[in-house]
Amino acid sequence: MGDRLLALLAAENVPVMECRVRGETTYSLAVTDETTQEQFRFSLPGELLSEDEGRMVLNRISDTVQRDGLVVLSGGVANGLADDFPQEVQAAVSRCNGRLIVDTSKAPLKRLIEAPVAPLDVLRLDRSEIEKVFSRPMRSISDNLAFTERLVRRGVARIVITGHGEEGSVMVAGDQKFFCHAPKVAVRSKIGAGDALVGAFAFSLSRGDPPEEALKWGVAAAAATVGTEGTSFCGFTETHALLPQCRMERF
């Protein structure tokens, strides 16, 4: 599976710094019920990474990060790695004066929130994750803003982005609070919308855009992605076309 993924990335001309491990690379399946159009995700359990393999991955990151570069840590932390692995990545990126965007889940996310070592540059969560953090439903945008702001004030991250379903996304950046209203699109598949948001947000930041402009790009990319079938992804043209419909509200 790892070799297959490398071949797919090569076909898209994506440069890769591969990390060879003993175990098979895991993957997930997406299934759509053609009658109800409901979608289901099945994530297969991956094999354990050893401590030595974890160090190898960290060393590759340290060797690859460019000074003042932008790094995205996205997805679940591999089985066998410690819950503080994202914080070890953060330390490696900080040594290069880089910026780190984190979009992870489960125990590593809980560790980042409950025991922050230093503020992350950017943390992205979806609505269900922030509801788990505070053990309360996010009934309104103002609820979401309040709890997102608490994460920033507690030093979890300088910028926190939280999804609010089809309505859009909340962002607290320092003492600034925003809500970006999502464009209305025909929903064909929700798979990859969060990844699209993070990727477009990072793309915009890398160009020197302010966080609120980066959020608009992220919300536009997420909307463009839910308008595609299955696991298909948005393109630049579709994302750019939706950008004017992403209305930014400041609080």
C-alpha cells in the first residue's frame, strides 16, 4: 500500500520524502449507500510503529523543514507513537523557526489541548471534536466562538479554527474573532472537506495572506470539495470561483 501511494503521488508530481517502516501502510474506505446517499468511513487499524521508527520520522521532519517554513501535521498519529508526538514535531519545527498547522484527533489532540507546552501556530478542529473537549453541544456560532476563544486564551494555539457544519467555520486569531459563512453548494460528498480547508488555508498563509483571507480560501475549498463525488478533491478553479461567496463576519 505504501508503494501504491507513492506511485499515485508521483503521478501527481508531488515531491515526497518517504519514511520506510516494517509494517504495512494503513488506509481507510469510504462507502456510500446509493439508496439513502449516507456515507460511512472505515479506518483500518494500522500496525504499530516502533520507538526507533518514530525517531526516524522525527529526524526526517527535522532534516526536511525549511527555515521559516510552513508545516502541516494532518491526520491521526500512527499506532505505537506517543500521544505527545505532535508536540515533538512542534519542537522540531520551532528549531527551524517554522510555523506548524495541526489537524489531528483522539488522544494526541486531547494531549495538545490539556497539556500545551507552547502555543501551536494553528490548530484546526471540527465541531464534534470541540464538543468533546468541553462536553457540551455547540448550539450556536456564538457558543463555538466562546469555546474556541478559550483554547486561544489557554495557550493551546495562537490561531484556532473550528468547523460549524455547513454554515461555515469559526476562527479566533489572537484577540480577533471571525466567522466565515460557507457558500451554498449541492452536497455530493463530505469526504476530504476538512483536509481541503487546511490545505487551502496553508496555501494562502504561504503567500503572506492574513489569517482571515486564508480562512476564506479554506472555506471555499471545503465547499468546492463537498460538491465533488466520492473522494474526489476540489481544484483551484472551483475554489477560486466560490471565494467571493465566502462572507466574512468579524466579532
